[in-house]
Amino acid sequence: MRSRAVVLAGALALAPLGAQTADLVVWWEDDFHQQENEAVAEIIAAFERDTGKQVELVQPAVGDIIEQAQAALEAGQPPDFLFGLAGDRLIPRWAYEDRLADLERGLHPVLDLFDADAIEVATSLNGKTGRRGLYALPMGRYSNHLHVWASLLERAGFTLADIPKEWSAFWSFWCDEVQPAVRRATGRDDIWGVGLPMSVAGTDTEEELFQFQLAYEAPWFTRDGRLQVEDPAVRAGMVKALDSYTAIWREGCTPPDSTTWTNVDNNKAFVGQTVVMTANRLEGRR
């Protein structure tokens, strides 16, 4: 499973801010956990108290932050500071378009506190200068994990030890064995073996599809960051990965409405015990 740095994007975007009353505009996504929102408010209050500066805090929903940030940039009113789990999808393009400030000089005294590979992830190419720069600050990591309702699995007549380790057999186990068995055991036909997002609305879809690309040795990029979609072998692997991923929906092994799921809906389905197994990322932040 992939582990990737979660990054802080939009550090001092270079487009004009237009009219604003605050000294600093901060966008920080509305988190799933209220404790994080409370911590952000405390940090901002402390910053305002210590500096005498006024901060305007905007908290877009997790699923909306990318679209809203791009719209704000196009309107000439981007935030000074943006944090979001999906923010790293914006950084390479914004950096290439020379819209972000290079943070390396200002952060140089503390950069040795960060893992070198995390700093490398946050380094992007500036298309105007032709040089790579530190256009985001790593705030944590997330990795992909599988979550299983052991109680439902046991009702279907299986244990965790029965789960295959081989890739194709693993997915076949949930679809062809667990799903029909758990439906017979519970008398319910609204339980699915797998809960994977199939929509374009959720970034989780991209994350899970990427796991399939890795399984077929067909990631988008090489380890040194080169796009490799023109490689015939890689393209063939991508086709196999996409076919294998979508087969889970075509075979009726994930809920029909997973084609419209956002990032929270597979969690809701799992907590509601309408799916036996789901994949999700676990986050760790500094």
C-alpha cells in the first residue's frame, strides 16, 4: 500500500488577493474530527494574539476544497495559506505555473526536522524558472489500509486466516465467497463483500485505483518522477488495473451507489455494516 506525504499547499500564492480586510487568509479544510477544527482555531487565536495580525479562516468541505481553491485562484483571490488532504493534487500544477512561493529559504533552519523523502515529495518543478523548489510543507503521511468486519466474516463461516494473500484470489474471496455466504447467514441482500469508491467525486477512488496499478506494476510515474504512460507495457498494465478495479462494481460486489460516493461514503457504508471489507487511508500529522 502507498504511503505519501500530505502537504500544505498554496503557500503565499502569487496572484493578487484583491480586496480583503484580514492580514492573512487561511484555508484549512473542515476536518472529519472536531478536535482538529478546534486545534486550528486555537493556533490561529494564538497567532493573532502574538502578532497582532488578523486572520480570516475559511474551512471548505473536504470534497469541495480543490474546486473552490481553483475557482478562487482564477478569480484572483486565492488564500495565502491552504491546507487540505487533497492539496497535493494542486501543488505540481500551481508550482509549474509559477503561482506559489518557494519556502526553502524561510524554512531552511527547520528543514532538517523533516524526513528527506517527505521534503522530496513537496518539491516541484517551476515551469517558468526550470528549477525545482519547495512549494509546500509536509504536514504528515497517510497510508492505505484494509478494514474488515470480523464479526460478519465469522457469520459467513470464515476467519481472518482464510483471507488469501495472492492478489486475484484476495478479491475473488470477498466477491465470490464472502458476499454470498454472509447474505445467506444474515438473510439480507443489502450487504456487499467489498466497499470501494467508483466515482469521480472522491479522491479515494484515485487512491484505491493506484493500489491496483501497483499490483499490475503500472504506476503513473517512475520513482524519479517521470511520467511513463507512453510505455506500452505500462499502458497494458494500466488497462488491466482499471478493468480489474471496475470489475468489482460490474460483478455487483460493491454497493451500486458507490459510483456516486464521496470520500466519506465508504466509511459510512462500513460503519453501517453494509460492506464486509473496505479500504481506507489512515493519517498521521505533525
